[in-house]
Amino acid sequence: MSASTRREPATGLSEALVGWMADAVQGKIVSFERRPGGGRREAWFVDAETADGTRLELFLRYDRGKAPESFGLHDEARFFLALQDTPVPVPRIHAVHPTEQAILAERVPGQTWFSLLRDEEQRVRIAREFMGILAELHAVDPRKISPAAPDADLRDLVRAEIGRWEALYRAAAAPADPLIEMGLAWVRANVPDVPGPVVIVQGDTGPGNFLYEDGRVTAVLDWELAHLGDPHDDLAWVTLRAVQEAFTHIPDRLADYAAASGRPVDLDRVRYYRVLAGLRILILAHQGAAKPDPMGEVGNGLVYTTLHRRLFTEALADVTGTALDRPAPLVPVPGENERLYDAALTQIKEIIVPRSEDPFVVLRSKGLARILKYLREHERLADAKRREELDDLESVLGTRPDDAPTGRAHLAEALRAGTVPVDAALPALHRWVLRETQVCLPAMGRLADQHYAPLT
């Protein structure tokens, strides 16, 4: 058994896991290579060879951590397996590890980054096909996931979904987040009052989570947030992911879905589920703060968490009709370590990245550059940011806290107790995330000013 990549203990694959893959395909593992991306899970290209010389191109999705039972790869595998031989194109599953969080699947050809596709005619054709696939998914019998699905009331399923995310948040060993408390209070109080339909929802669906090649969708990926729920939940995720990967004209895509599914799209429900989708992302980030992984994609996580905190306040303001203001930018004060940040950033850009051939190393080098850019800007803006945050906390709480962390804790507690209403806290919390965005601005690039596309 051989492998093409180095097998450091922290980043390689154990002999036991490689042996499991070999047994699963009844062959030998010829090579495996970790790939960039994969979000919170590791992504590996694996090549195997069977006894008759057949070459197999495989894909391993792997999570070294102990995932919550309802969010682990074993639960995700249920949806992959349920959708085999349906109109929804998903990779064929070779094996699901009995104890570790690992799925071995066929490697489907295709590109994930929709933004790389420049031909507008192809972009529209693929986007329309994807919306049709989403309609096909929502037509799959939900009893493939739960025999009780036909008798379920959608309102109860949504409340249960909120409950499992709240339980995940409450169990984390991290400080309470007033943004999350605000979101939980609002989504619980505003569950859409409709009994159905109940469908299989992918969750986190849209551009970047499907593969395309030669003008067609080849596979729909990433089912870790899948559940039974409202089809508008998936439509909201499409609009959210389209902020990062522009997905042609959103109103046209919603019309495509309506035509393919035979159901009208309720834009108010899309707006509700945009808040719920954003809330899930914040809770996942809160989990990461509780158990930081120094080997993870820290730089990317910093950028995307900042983006989604702002998108969350904007989505909540949109659905509630709350007016938001944009405060004047903080005035930076150069720090003592400017030359050190500049030297590190310059050497990453001019020496390390150009001389690295491993795409995973290049990705992580760029992530380190993002961390350094954030730290440099934090040093420049920290004092001004702290003063303005205390001013906002005082305006909402009625008293000035001793420090910002204490004030955030008091605001989170008040939002949970209902003594500070959502509409009173939202403008101040939006200004908070705008200040966070300014600190992260040099690391974010164009994402710093990306917003939801209009629904109409």
C-alpha cells in the first residue's frame, strides 16, 4: 500500500482508515491527497485499484472531531443513501465507516466554483437546471428519511429544527452571543403558520455545493444540514450562497423553481428562512469558537464569519422592516508592529505562495495572510472600536458596562429573557458587526461589500 502525500500524524490518514477504504472497494489504495476546501470537514481525493486492474477514483469526506449525533457524517450519509437512484444526482456511496465520521464515495467530475464560469448562456442554463433539481428533491418521498413524514406538521418540524440548533448553541463552552440570542428569540416567535408541505431539505444548498461540467450539473454535494422541512428553507439558502457565488438573476431562478415544482414561491417565507439559515451559520461559528482548531481554515473562517454576521443583521432588518444606519468609519491609529506585519505579508505573497506547488499549502498560506491582515487592522482600530461599542451597549442597556465583553453578556441575557426587544437591539448590533467588518476589511476583499440580491 502506498500513498502520494506525506502522512504527518496531524494531517495524514491513519493506516486503519486507509485499510478500511481498501476493504470497502476490495482493492488497494494507490494514492490519497488532501484537497482545499471541504468546509468543516476534510476532503480527500483517493485513487484505488481492484484485483483486475480497474482504477477507481474516489472521494473521502472525513471529520476527525466528535460531531453531534444529528450533524455528523453518519446522519449525512442517510440522505446520500436515500437519494441514490432518484432524479437528484448525488455521488454513489461505497461505504460509511461504522465508528469514525467518514464517507467514501465515487469521485464525480466537475467544478464547484460557479464564479469561474464566464459564459452567461451556460451560467443561466446550469442555474436553471439546478433549480429544477431542487424541485425534484422536494418531490422525493420524505418517507425515505422518516416513515412518519406524511403525518408531520411543518410548524412542529420547524420548531424542532430551531430546538436542535438552540441545544447545540447552549451546549457550547463559549460566551453567549447577543446576535444568536436575538435570532433565536425572533425565529421562535415568527414560525410561518403553514402546515406543509413537508419535504426533504438539503440545507446549505446552492452555488458552491454542486458540481457542473460541460454545461450540466453532475452532482449535488454537502448534505450535513439536511432535514425534513419547508421547501422555502432551501430557496433561502440559494439566495444566501449566491452572495458568495453570484447565481445569475435570483427572481428568475425563483420563477424557475416555481415552474418546475408547480408551487408558488412565498417571498415572506424565503425572508424568514434567510434569517434561520444565517442563524445556523452563526451557531456553527460559535461552536468553532468553543473548540478552536489551530489546524483548521482559520483565515477563511474569520472572513466568512464576519460576512455572515453582517448578512444576518441585514436579513433580520429586511424581514422586520427595521431601519439600519451606517456609522462613520473608525479612524485607524498605526500600531507598533506595522513593519512586522508588512514583512510577513510580503514574504507570504512574494516567496511562499509562488514557490508552493501543493494547492493545499497555497490555500493555507493565503489563510495565514488573512489572519495577519486582521491582526494588523485590529491593532490599528481596537481603541476606537471599544469606545463605540460601549456607547452602543449603554444606549440599549441603559447603563454603561465596565467593558465590552461584560456588556455583550448582559445584552445576550436580556435578549434571552425578553427584557430587551429585538427591534431595540438590532440597530446597535448591526453597528457592532459593521465595526467588525472594518477590522476584517483588508482580509475580506470584495466580500466586505457583498449583500443579498433583491428577491423581486
